[in-house]
Amino acid sequence: MDGAGNTHGAGRDDHGTDREPDSPRLVRRKTVLRAALAATAAIPVALAGGPALARASAASGTAPHLTPSCDDGDDPTPEQIEGPYFKPNSPQRTSLLEPGLPGTPLTVTGYVFGRACLPLTGVLLDFWQADAGGAYDNTGFRLRGHQFTDSRGSFALTTIVPGLYPGRTRHLHVKLQAPGRPVLTTQLYFPNEPRNNTDTIFDPRLLMSVRDAGGGREAAFDFVLDVPQDPGPGPTPPGGSWAVGVTYRSGDRVTYAGRAYVCLQPHTSQPGWEPPAVPALWQAA
């Protein structure tokens, strides 16, 4: 769930934020889940006004072993090298800002999903990065810290935009680990960076959605980890009346206002998503 809108016909919205390619019928499961999660709790402004998915489109390629695709066709989170500057035992914190630290403020928000595209709670995310001048702190823990996803599978990092390290484009490092599962080590990138075209490690599937906001920048990205999940029951009974809070699968049939409909995309129903109102999810049978 991935790129910056530079592949597969994706574009950018009026705010310069990467968005998904236009598709009148496709609603990915994480899009629906993200909207449902956002409706249940206050979320950072970067999510409220950003795209439905942090990662908007995907580059082609073979799925890495650690992160298979979710069941709705979203692309996996690619693994990348750790690099020479990782340090264990970083402090637990969601903000890496310190008094007197120069740099452009940056907030990174998103969700961590499992193999069924459901959010994961308690996932460790360990971030580290260069400072505004492109230097890493190898003696202390400046611009290093770890946190855990909350009950909705979301995370939020407050930091600064990293500087340019020699030979590399602008990037953030992160390790993720769900309880009892393998570690995923990867990096996150910024769209429209000149060095993206010359950095041999750069992967467009790891581009964040980024926009300017309030003198700083807001970014978003969603991860997918290799964690088996049960997507939940289908409607009971099949062919019954449409209802809120039911997990529907592709091909399920319901009735609404006396008319039959067939489900086009897996999703959990929400108020306002009645079949006549959401043709991307339901088709008249």
C-alpha cells in the first residue's frame, strides 16, 4: 500500500499531494479500513486532509519475502538495507525534536497492516535519520527513537526533514516488528527529490505522500507486514439485507430497499455506504 504517483497513471491533487490513479470501480480494502479507522477517532491533520492511502500507486516487481501483498491487490512494503548507522536501544518516543535542533518540521503518520489488510496493534517502529546537515549522531540518540502502533494500528512521528547524506537521496530509516514476527528493515523517501533519479538504493514504492503545511511538511505512509490475519466473517446469512458493521467479501449478495446487489470489493460496511450510494462497492444484480 505505493509510490508517489509517478507510475500507473497516478497524479497529484490540488495540494500537490500524491493520489491514486483514477478508477471508478476500484476501492481497495485498506482504503475502506483507513476511512473507517479515521471516522472512529481523532487523527493527525496529515491524515485528515491527505489521500485515502498514504502510498498512492505502485512500481512493478517481485514481492519481497517478508511482505506479501494484502488480499486486495495492494503492493507489499519492500525491504531495504539497514545502512551503517543503525543503533539498538533507542529511546521510546514519538517526537525526535530537541531544543535548538535546526531543520524543517516534519510529521509522518500512517498505519501498519497485516496480510488481510487489517490494522496491527503493538507493532514496533524504530526510526533513525540524518540531521538537517546530513549527519548521523553515532554517539548519542539524536534523531533516533522507537514507538508502537496504537489500538487502531496507527503511528505518528514528529521530526525534521533529513538532510542530504553524500551519495544518497533524502530518506528516513525504519525497522518494524510485529510481536513474535520477523523484523522488516526499510527506508522511506520524499517525492520530487532530484537525487531520487541517481540514488541506486531508491525504490519508488517507498515514496511517502508529502505536502507543505504550516511552515513544515506532513507525510503519510502505510506498511504491510507478513502477519497472517483472519479477514472476518462474511454476511450472515448470505443474501440477507444489507447492514452496517458487516464484513462483506467480493461476490456476496445482499438486498437493499427491495433490490439485489453483488459486492465488488471486500469491505466492512459503514453508515452512508449503502449499495445505491457506493457503486464502487456494490453493483445491482
